[in-house]
Amino acid sequence: MMKNLTNNKSSRNYFKEWFSIRKKDKEEKANLNLKIYHSIGFHLVLSFSILLCFVVFIGIFTYKRAEKAMINQYKSSNLNTIDMTSKYLTLGIDDVKASVFQYTMDNTFNRLFGDFNTFQLFR
């Protein structure tokens, strides 16, 4: 080891070689990176990745539209159900009113319960 340190030419050559190897390594890595970007495999992976991104985007967009449509359909069907229920109850109440009116106008019923005032029950 002492010999290598005392001999300046050999240590200089060693460092020159080491730096040249490092420089070559960097150039090879740069060339390798360029080769990767120009390879057919990279282009195929990139193309399929772009297509996959578009398909995912379309899927998300379609899902959101379907979700909004389903929510709107749910709201309108619930409103229809409530409306039809209120109409059904109104029909039932009208039927009860007609029956009450029929009973109050019926002579046989009045003869049977003539002196009895039905409004006294609720007082």
C-alpha cells in the first residue's frame, strides 16, 4: 500500500481509470434508459396504460350518471307512491262521508234512531 501511495503516476492512473469507468457506467445507464424508452415493450405498456386510464375514466363517468339517474328515479317513484296513497286515503274518506250522508238521509235509520243525536257522542 505504501508503494501505491508513493508512486503518484500509478495512483493517478488508478483514479483516471476509476473516473473513466464511472463515466462509462453513467453513459451506459443513460443509453440503457434511452433504449428502454424506445423499445417496443415500453410503447406497448404505455399504450395499454393510456387505454386503461380512458376506460377507468369512462367507467367512473358512467357510474356517476347512473347513480344520479337512480336517485332521481327513486325520488320520483316515492313521490308517486305518496301521491297515490293520499288519493287512496281521500277516496276512503269520501266513501265514509257518502256512507254517513246516506245513513243520515235514510228514513228507516232516522225512525230507528230518531231521537238520538249523533253529535252528542263527541261532546
